[in-house]
Amino acid sequence: MLALTTPFLWYTTRASGTVALVLLTATVVLGILTTTRASTSGVPKFAISDLHRRVSLLAMVFLGIHIFTAVVDTFVPIGLAATVVPFASAYSPLWVGLGTVAFDLLLAVVATSLLRQRISARSFRAVHWLVYISWPVAVAHGIGIGTDLRFSWMQILVAACLVSVLTALAWRVWAHPYRGGHRTAVPPPAREQVRPITSSARTGSGLGQGARGGAGR
Amino acid sequence: MTTLEAGPATARLLAGLGPAAARLDLGSHLAVHGPLALPGRRDRHWADSFVGATAESGLTGRGGAGFPTARKLQTLRSERRRPVVVVNAMEGEPASRKDQFLATRVPHLVLDGATLMAACLNAPGISVCVARGSTAAARSFAAAVAERERAGVGGVPITVVQPPDRYVAGEESALSNWLDGGNSRPQFRPDRPAIPRVKGRPALVDNAETLAHVALVARYGPAWFRQLGTPGSPGTTLVTVSGSVDDPGILEVPIGTPVSSVLATAGAGSTGGVLLGGYGGTWLAPTDVGTPYDPVSLRDVGCTTGVGVMIALPAGGCGLAETARIAHWMASESAGQCGPCVFGLPAVAQDLTVIARGRAGHRDADRLWARLGTIDGRGACRHPDGVVRLIRSAVTAFAGDVNRHLSHGPCPGAAWPSVIPLPRGAEVVEWR
Amino acid sequence: MAVERLLRLDPVVCDAFGHCAELVPELIGIDEWGYPVVDPSPIPPHLMDHVEAAVRACPRNALSVQRVAASNPRRPIASSRVVVRRSSQAR
């Protein structure tokens, strides 16, 4: 097999991975912001939603570069299978494997997103929630692989990613609780006295003892 | 052919029922009405004449929509797949007991109608839908089905099923969704009128009382049917009279009988207003109680027949307070799917409550009116529309009361006990 | 045969995200609870692009465009007697 390795590939893998993580984090934050229905005068709701979609595609581009260069570079033995089969890499199988898991989940999310108009709303949402697994797994992959974690700027970057998602989640949960349907907005009044209505063919009994003047039971 | 007397207490559906109104078993039913004339095998001529007779009778649906029965039948006939017949005996309106009455006293009349429809449509089966809480009705239908099987009456298999006891569960799309294995929530159907589908087959969904009339028309003919009622709305109809009356119960009345006559038969004196149709219906002002009970005349005074509910308010009673109670209950019976219903109904119910309690001003009344316009027509089903119609009619029929409440505070009647039955609270949460 | 296009909203799946009212405010307003009020009349051709953007933008896929024959339009869901208050922020 052709031995292809240059420092350029290695640096590209690390850099694109870092950028992909940042973009993925931004995607998650924008997605959470979309659900809060928040907006500013300069950034309307549809723009946040649109940004979420565009940033996610950009993240996938950088993720593609990251995976491609990692596989092609023979400096570390990561086979082609390891791109989609978790823990199949010779190099650092656990941490690369986590990256593979995150990538597999993202593939499902992106596929359902592109086919959103054709699949059921429930399927789309169910798969979309997988990002709440994919993103932390991607962060774990980044930390575990640890290539650049010795630099303080990398540590700050990863911490910032974690903080931003957690903050967005906290804001979403506490400031904008889900207010969908399947419940009444105000509780009904106390139960009225139930007057039993029994059927009769005008034989006098039943339908309560409705009397004139409203002085019923 | 029996001669049946006319009058406010006419007996056609109620024929053969003694004063105790005991259930007619198969034998008694056949003694009163004669045998059911079913074709031996698939007979197109018979089906054509059956549809023709139903059309000539001018029978309209008794489930609230008042749709011409023959037209619905013809639409189903033109479907490629064999339809199923669904008997809607859900009767979600708490103040209506007519369908349960038919089920427990003359089930065979309802089943005859369903069997005739099934024969005409070449349907593979019939589903009789009874609300889960109506055990007597379900038992009576089941017993009737067994009687028919034993006696070899003929016709396709009939199954009695019991969807959940929710107000909206009897709505056509909710019913077909439940029969299809889903829950009892109305479905969004952008194409109207949409034919409900059950397991891929189109479904003929008819009210139990409608099918009972169909059975009578098939036996006695459309000309006989048209002897009573009005030219536009022929025949008789069942009315459940309750509220401030001495003799509440179910009456069979020729359509067109003045409302006051119906109330008089039920032993009502002067009234403060009459709720017609159901909890999504309309209020008849005291001055209009002489109106004939038919769709056209009632429409002229802003009212509808609905499912034959007639609740008489006592003289001096407060229609606004009663409407507010109904509106709150209807809000709790929302399927919870659509924002305008989930949020709008409690809001207008609260607006009306504040007015009824005499704590509102004209701005609150304006806001209520604006909100009604916002909610109307924006749900997947007609539930919010019904509440809007009810409140609008209350404000119109009791306009004087509204002004008095706004300027002087509540009337004494607002504190009187309610005559409106409002069963079950929000604890019942089952939808499947 | 003249074809009209109607803007349809599925009120069951709609979750008051409000993107639609931002993208085609000429046809969609917001009620006081944040839910869209859709104009039931045929979509003017010059707004078709904006309508399609709104249909694509909806996170719940609640919007759709229905084509009907001009001679026999199906009755739309949204009422035409609607009071619309444009609110700048859906709560």
C-alpha cells in the first residue's frame, strides 16, 4: 500500500476536527435556540432556524475533511471501515470509535433532514433527538483522542463548547418550558353536581328532578 | 302498514313501546314493524330502489350535521373499494340521551338500518360504536346482535365496539382514527368533505337515529315518511328535553313542531331561554320559543337543531352563567392538538365567566368578541367552532343580560344551581 | 382550467414556531397565543416564492400549498372573518 503521510495531512485532520466540533456545537446551540422561539430585531426566528441548517451542513463538510484526511494519512492506521464501523480502527480504537459513533448518528440525522418533506414528522423528530447523543460523544472523542489537549487554547475551546450547550439547554428548560398541546391551559372549574340523566320515553322519570325556579337537587 | 298518530308525542321510532318503555326484543320488534326485506344476494335493482327511496324521503342526518343521508350513501356507492358501515352511537353530548335510548329500547331498528345500508353498499361488516361509559347501550346492542344471529335474520357480521368516553371521540375522523387503531382525536383533513377511511376501506358513518329512520323508510316508504315534518326537513326527530321542566325525557316530535309545544309536552312553564342542539349549539331567546323546530325556521332566529338537545332555563335563570360553565367544560374536552383551541377556549370561557360574575367592563366584552373571531375555524375539527357559536348566541340571545351584567353586576339567576349536566372532570385522560 | 393555490396549515402539528409569519407576513399573521392565522384566499403569484420559503422553513412541516380548480375551490380550514393582531414576539 502506498505510504502517504505528510505533516500537512495530520494538521489538516486535527484542524478540521476542531472546526467541525465548534460548528457542531454551534449547530446544537442554534437548534436549541430555535425551540425557544427567541429572536432579536436583527435576527428573526426563521433566520436562527435557517442558520442552524446551514451551519450543520458546513459542519458536515469539515467533518468530511477530517475523516478523509484521517483515513488517507498512513501516519496513524485508521482503515476505511473505521469511518462507519465503530471501534474498528487499529489506532486508538476506543476514541476513534466514539468519533465513528458520533458520525454514524449524524449521518442518520442529516439523511432524515434532507428527506424531511417525505418522511413522517414523528420519524424525523425521533432521529433528530440522536444529536443529544452524537454531540457529547463527539466531544468525548475530541477529549479522548487528546491530540491538542495539551494546549490551553484547546482546553478553553472545549470548555466553551460544553458551557455554551449547557447554558442554552438550561435557558430552554427554565425560561421556555414546552407548551405544546395535550393539556388544557387552565384547569376546569370544580365539578358541578352531576344530575343523572336516565332515559325515558316521556314517562316522567329521569333527566334529574328539574323543577321550575331552578331549585333542583 | 301501521297507521301512526300525529302529534307532539308521535310514535314512529317509539312505536310499540309501552308506558314503561321496555326494550323490544327481536320478536316484539318484528311484531311491530314486520320483517326486514333484505335481498337474497347482491341485487343492484334493489340497491338502486333503496337509494331512491332514501333520497325521496328527504331524510337528513340526525348526528348534528344534517347532511342528506341519501347523498352520503351515493358518495360511498361510487367508491371503488367495498365500504364498511359504522353506526355512530357515541353520543358525546351529555345532555343528549336519544341514541342511548334507541340502543336500549329499539336496538333492532338501528341494526335494521345499518344492515340495509350494508346490503346496499355490499359492505363486508358493520361496526356499532358505543361510548365506553354506556354499558347498558353496548350490552343491549350485543344482545340484539346475538338475537339476530340465532334467528338467522341475515346481513353481514356486526361488531359492537367501545371507543373512549370523550366528547370529541364521536367526531367522524376521530371515530375512524380509533377504529383504525389510533386514538380518539380528530384528524386534520384538508379535503372537505372527506370520506373517512378504516383500514383502507371507505366508511359510511351514520348516526344511530338516522339509521333507525332509514329502517322505517325502507318498510313504510318515503311518502309515509314525508307525512310528518316539513317539506325541507321531513319526518320526525328525537329530542332530549331537560332542565327546568317537570317531565324531562325523550320525545319524538314531527319536525316543525313549535319549540314551545315540545316544552309544554315536557311540562315546562315559562322559560328564561332554551339551549338547542348541544353544548356547541345555540340559545333560543325566551321571546322566540314559538319558533317551529326545523332547521330553516331556527336558522332565522340564529339557532340550530344539532343532536336534538333542548335544555330549558328557568325563568330568571342566567344564560350567561350557564354558558360560561359549558364553555369551561368544553375547553377541558379539547383534544389538545391545536393551539387556537387549547389556548383560545379557556380564554373565552374565562372572559365569559368574568362577565357572568359581573366583574367585567365593555373592554372585556370587546376582547371576548374579538377572540371569538380569532378562534373560529382554526382547529382541525369543529369543536372550537361550536363553543364560539354557543357563546355568540348567548351574547345575542341574552344581550340585555350582558348589558346589565356589565353596568350593574350579576343578576340573581347567576347564583342559582345549574340545570346543565356536566359530567366527569379532567381526570379521565384515556384517548385510546 | 384555471388553477388556484391555497395555503394550508395543519393545526395539529403546528407548534407556534412563527417562522411562517416572518417569511410571508402578507398572508400569515400571529394570534395572541403565537399561532399562525392563515389567509384563506388564493395565493397571489408574486408571493409564491415567499410562500415556498415559508413551507420549507416550518420546523414541523405544517404548511403546504394545495392546488385547486378555480371553478370548484375546496373550503379552506382557516376562517376568513379573522381579527389578526400582528405581535412582534410570540411568547
